[in-house]
Amino acid sequence: MPLPPLYAPSGARLDGIDLKILRLLQTGARASIQDIARRIELSHSGTLHRLRRLEESGAVVRYMAELDPSIFEAWPVTWIDLALTRSPADKRERFEQAIAEAPEVMEAIEIIGEFDLSLRAALRHASDWPVLRASLDPQAEFIDRARIRPVARIVKRSVPHPLLEGDCR
């Protein structure tokens, strides 16, 4: 099945070489330019140019290390699903800003269905949720109800994105 066209946030279309670079970065962001160039069969300068273009276009947001979750056993990951009240957009922006500023919240995604948002948070105990809730929604005007789901263990974490699967030598 052919890959659908992919675009960077800037609108630039990503070609096959761009996708190979992105796949290599997702599996090992510490790879040298020389190693990436060898693996995609492009010159060092051509690879460096492509990589800079991917960064400038927003396709590459940042480089980071994936850490073993076991080092954070004292702060396990908890998924928190939130059903929100129907607040005006300007008020909701304040709530989303509070989420963005909360150090415990590692990820927040808008979802479709019974709940509106799902937060991935690092909480020492599920019982710490009321403290986080009060910091996110001090006047209790946004959160209608919440479902707390502590993570027992990670069964699978997939990198790279499935659309980038393929041979990069």
C-alpha cells in the first residue's frame, strides 16, 4: 500500500529521503550526520541541509532521550481522562494554559467520545489527583468528571511512527 503524502507543519511536502531521515532520527537521534548520510546514501552536506530544512519546517520538533520508565517507579505514569464542562473558548484557553504549565502533566491530548481530554501525568499516588485537579481548575469550572487510570506496566511502546516503517539500511 503506497504511503500517503506527508507534510511538515510548515506545509512543505516530505519526500522519501526526508522520511528516511525522520525514521532514523526516531530510532536513534544521536546518530551522527555522517552515519545518517551513509545510511540514506546522500552526501554529508546534502544530509545536513535536509536535516536543517526538517528542523526549520517544524517536522523535527526536538531531540530527546527515551528513558527507562523503571527509574521513575516512585512517580508512576497515570492516565487521567477528563470530561469537561461546556465553558466559553476564552475560559478554556486559561484551563489549557494551566495544563501546559503543570510540571506533572507530561502530555495532554484532546479525544473524542465519553471524555474530552486525556492527560498523561506523573503522580506519586492516584490520591494525588485532587491536588493536581485543584491547581488546574481552582474554581471547579472546567472539569465535570475524571477517570484515573494508573499504568500497571507498558506492554508496547512503538517507535518510529508506523507510517515511517521501512528499510533505511
